[in-house]
Amino acid sequence: MVDLEFFLEYYEFLKQEKEKGKKIIAYMSHDNIPEELIDAAGFIPLRLIFSGNDELMDKGADYLPTSTCSFALSTIGLFSVKPNKYRFLDLIDYFIVSNHCVSDICSSEIICKYFDIPRIDFYVPYILSENGLKYYRIELIEFKKKLEEIRGSSISNEDIINSIEKYNRFRRNISKIKYYDISGSDKLELYQKALLYGPKILELRDFNINNGGQIKIKNKKNVILTGCSIFLGDDLIEIIEEGDGNVIFLDTWVGDVYFSQTLEDNWLDQQKENDPFDILTEMFKRNTYTDHVVPNFIDYKIEKIVSIINNLKEKLGISNIGVINHIIKFCDHMSLPREQLKEKLQAKNYFVLNIERDYSRASHGQLSTRIEAFLEMI
Amino acid sequence: MSLMTDDVINFTSMLRMSYDFLHSGRKFNIKSNRKGKKLISVVFPFSDLVFAAKTIPIFPIRLEKFKVNTYLEALNSASGLFGWKAVSNFLGFIRKFDFLKVFDGIIDDVINSLNYKYNKMYDLGIEEGVSNDFCYGIKALYGMHSSRHNNLDANLNVIIRCSAFNKYYESLKRFSDNLIWLDIPPRNIGNALEICTENVKETISQLEKLTGNSITDNDLRKQFRISNECRELYREIIYEISNSDFYPCNPATFSEILALLSISFQDFNSNAETYLKNFRNLVKEMKERIRKKIGMDVSNRPRILLTPRFGGWEPESHNLIYKMGGRLLYADWEILGALENIDVYAYSDPIEAYAKFLMDITTKGVGCDNTALTDSYIRVARKMDVDGLIFIEVFGCHSISNCYTMLRQKVRNELEIPTTALTFNKIGENIEQVKTRLGAFMEMFN
């Protein structure tokens, strides 16, 4: 898990960028925000990927009912409590209100309204159809206009293409870690840090850390983690490792779902002369694993999990891989289809555990017991 | 004794609507009763396209068998011979002699049986794997589909801003391969209206394919005219009749009528023309009763708006408010923008008109965020000139009923009327608590 020093470093990083005149654009993290446009505008995207605790959830409940997702409540709580290590939140200039889920809308709106942060709207269609893509394009255009208004000058197509290439390289590089012979918690930490720093992380850290061996992970009880992301500060992955398990693959947004969204270089080269909005729209179209869209999310999800397991077996020679479906309490996207996901995977003879939890300390014991019992089955 | 029976027994239109609501859906479980038409489940007031496809929309709870029907069915049989009005007059006459106490419970039974069934569907939804953490509406709807999916030919899924609801739509794939989707862009920017129009066209094509019927502009206009008139009548009840000092019945009955209208408005009891006829009669009867001073002077009773109701609420609330000296009003569809008329001018494109109607609901009524949604609550409360507002915080609702903090502030600043929030999980679960909270709230009017 990241330490206090990381937060201090991150604060310094943002502060320096801000001193260069860059604006900090924050948002409740999701995978359909066109961060390439934020980057092309010369601004810094700040993904709010911080987990919560009892105090933060309680504070969030001053604004939304307690039956709101724990992540959303905690994110509001962060702005209300402002714990010292999160003082970089004071550097935020704008906040994106988006509709990854309805709790995203409501909590982002509250953060803007009650903590005086100017808002930028960016809404995403729910159905991935031709018309949905056309609508996504309109949102992109509006979003660019807003960014241009903030920066006081236009954003060139060339700058957008450059940012698209930059983020493409970034995602591709980071995505390599999925087959590294390192523990799940180390992978997660790299993913989380990469999401916060963006492409800059490639300059700051060495990602060539694969030792080529597979002994460590072979001796563990390996699981794929799917469902809700594990956010920064959450010790769920440590609980799994304490039970002698290892998260071999993070099939979550903070993980492979985001970093696997890469474009082929050839294709990208061919598009360079075209409208960059076409490329961004194409990226949205290809993002079929996002939990935002309907009506085929669960079908795609199951297909992907099966393919991950087959790949892991083939590449690493590991059998007996379990699936942990992580559901943050009151999550609209992951909670409703949990039984369908479990039934369908179990029908294919996979071990599946649905764990639904919030960020309260009290739930840790029970969580630990359930995970240990599940790992024993593998 | 029921609070309402005395009022309703002479209310032909009310009896007829209640009967249609409870009975006319169930018959569609038998395929031959559909006369070759397809049965399409709908939720929220989005049944127009299904009617235009000359087929049957149904809010799926209406496929259930309700407990009460013995008396109402007897009434219906009698009405077949003598007409509803004659039956109603006869009932009114014999009630004077107190012969048939059995009728005391008719409307109570209608409501109780509906609530009982809602709770059964809720339990079934949980049994079928819906997490307890979802709202009452989703759990109950999932239960309804689980119970009757074999009898449905398709489901019309209209995308709304609630992500849980959109995922609920997806979950219906478990029961049906025929999910007909209608996507509404979240904001009216750029050429979003054009996109929405394309989406409506796509939905129409799917309905045509399913039913084998073509949907012409005239079919659409005809249906929109019917539903527009229903909307106008509905608004007349909300803004004019509910605002008068004399009610055609006691205020609890009036609330009951508003609740029944709200539920039945989703599928027009599967027959738009009959529904309109009953609606016209209802408004006419209400006005006549007011004119003849049949009913109740309510001038000294504060008018309380309760919202949102459609995601689940405690139906006992209006009886409690009545006993505490107030009158409770429901107006969800107006708040959410679903009672706006659809343009039916001869030269306008009806598909685009319907798209505009849907986009207005999304952007102005429900709103793409809580700022817009709370503005809608305020707009209607102001227009209705209510004296107080009760907000229902449905457990597990992350969309429509989670904005009380924002709403309370706006009510205080802009309306300056008393307001309170009631939490709701399941019908009948917390009546004592509701009673206590409503009691404290009503104290503010004494």
C-alpha cells in the first residue's frame, strides 16, 4: 500500500505543475473521460481514485443518503474532512461532472456546489451504438470548447494527436505489467501510481522490473480480481495476500480494463491526418469492457474473464485460478449482475466469490474470513 | 370502515379505472385474449410507441392475479348488463340501507391487494438474486419479470439517468431475448435532438419487426392526441381540482385517486382509448360533484405535496395526513416532465416531436443532475401552491430520491414552506415511524 511519502511527492508534483500555470482538472475516476483533451489543453487530469474509511463515509452522508456507494460518499468526505495527506485537493481548479454512474453525477455535483469548485460537464451515452457514438462526439466537441474557454486559446488538432499518441504509449507500457512476476499488491500500486501521474510516470519510474521467473506466483493461490476497482489506500489486496492468495490479474478499471485500451500504431498513423475526434470516438467504441454501457456488459465481461484465464494458463502455466468479484456496497454497476456473473462462471467450472463490502473497519474480520475460506477451496 | 368507500361508490369512473387496472391486465396471460397482438412490458409513462404499433403495453404487475376481484368482477358483470353508471347508482342507493357492508372494503381492497402484490414481487426480486441494497422499485420490477416473463413478448427499455435502472434493464436478458431499447441523450447539446429522433426511429423499426405492423405518422399522431388529452386532464386534476377549497370526495380518497392515476398512467391500463374515456368521466364527475357540493370542504386543510411516489412510498401516508387535518397530493409525472404535451401539428414530424418530448423529460424534468431535478420539484410545488412538502428517501435509490439536502435548502430559500423527509424501504414496514414523523410535520401547520 502507498505510504505518506507518496502523497507528499504527489502534492509536490501537482504544485510544481500548477506553478507552471497548468490547471488541475479533477474527476471521479472512470474510463471514458478523454484525458487526451485535458492533456492537449496543457492541463493536468487528476483522477480521484482514493478509497475511504468510516469517517469519510460519515461525512459524505451529510450530503447523500447512507445507501449511496461507499466510494462516492468517501470522495465527498475527502473534500469535507480534507485530511492533511490529501491537501493536494486544494490545488484543484475544475471538477468534471460526469455520468459514469448516477452516484458519479450526484457526488461530483455536490463537490462542485458545496466546495466551490467550478464544474465542467461531460456526459457519456449508455448504449454503445452508432448514435451513441455520434452523441459521444458531440460531448467531446463541447468538452474541448470548455477547455479552450478556460485556457483562453484554441487547442490544435496536432496537439490532440500528440496527446493521443502519448497516452497510447503510456497505456501500452503500463499494460505490460499484467504478466510480470510480481505480487498483486505491487501491480496494483504501479497501476494506481500510473493513473495519478499519467504518462509522466514513464519518466519517473522504471517499469522494466520483470524478472522473467514465475516461481513466486506459481506457489500462490491465484485469483483474478474483477468488479469494482481497488482504490488507493484500500487494503483488500493485502487481506487476500495474508490468506496466502495472490491477485494475478486485475480485471478492473484501476487495472487492465483501462490500460488495455490501446490503439495499434499502424492504425493510429493512418488516422493522423483525420479529425482527432474520430480517434477518440473510436476509442470509446472499442471500450466494450467498460461497466458503464448496456446491454452487453455482462456477456463481454464473462467472455473476457474466460479469455484471461486461458491466457494465464497458456502463458504462465498456472491452473486453478479463482475469480473474486469485488463489489463496493451500493455500486449500481457491479451489484445487480453479480449473481448472473457468478452463475455463468460457475457453470464453466470456475471458482467464484462475490464479496460486497464498504470501507468500514468493522467489516474487515468478516471479509478476511470469507476470503480465506474461498482461497482454501482453490 | 374504509375512509374511501362512501366516496367511491358513486364514482363510476373511479370504479371502472380500478377494475381495469386490476383486471384488464391479467387476461393477457392467456394468449388468445391478446388477439394476435404482442404483449410488451413498459415502465414509466413511455407507452405511446407501443400503442402506435397497435399492440399491448403492460406494466407487468398488472399480469398478476389480485386477491380482491370477486366484488369488482361482480360489479363488472353487472355493468355489462346495466352499465357502470347504473351499477354505481344502485350501489349508492343500497348503501343508504346499509345492506351490503361487503362493499365497504372495495377500494381499500384494491389498494391493499396492490400493495400486497408489490411486496410479494419485492420479495421475489430478492429471492431471484437482486441485492437487498437496491431500491424498492427495482426489486419489485425484477420480481414482476421473474414471475411473468413467459407471458411477455418483449420489454421496452427506455434509458434514463439512473445507472441502476439501466443495469436492471440489462438484467432482463435473463428472462427475454427481446429487449427493445430507446436511448435518450443525457443533454440537449449540438444535434442531440437529431440523434434522439434517430433513436426513436430505430425503436419504431424494432417494434414494427416484432409486431409485423407498420407505424405511420398518423398512427403516432392519433396516439399522441389521446395521450395528450390524458395529460391535459391529469394536469387539470393536479393544478385546478386539487387546488380548490371543496373536494369531490374526502382528501384521502382524492390522494388515492392520484396514486391510482400515477400507477395506471404508465400503460394506460393497456387500452389508451378506454383510459381516456374514463379519465374524461373522472374529471367530469369530479367537477359535477364539486358543483353540487357533494364531497368535502377542505379549505382549512393544508395541501401537502409528497414526492417521489413512484419508486415506492408508504400508501398509509395519505390516510395519516387526512387524520391529522391535511390533504396529501401526488404529482410525480408532472414533476418529471412527463405531462408535457407532444406536438401533433399536421406539418410537424411526430417522431421528432416524440424525441423532443423525451429529451425535455431527460434534460428539464428528471434532469441530467440534481440541480435540474430539484428545480423541477420546486417549479411544480410553486405552481401547485402547496403548503408543505414531504420528500421520500427510498432506501437504495441513488438517482431521484437522494437529493434531499439540496432540495431542503432550495425549499427554504425559494418556497419558505415546511418540509420533511421520510425514509422508505418496504410498504408497511415502518408505519409507526411514519406516523411519528408526519405528526411532527403536521404540528407545523397548527
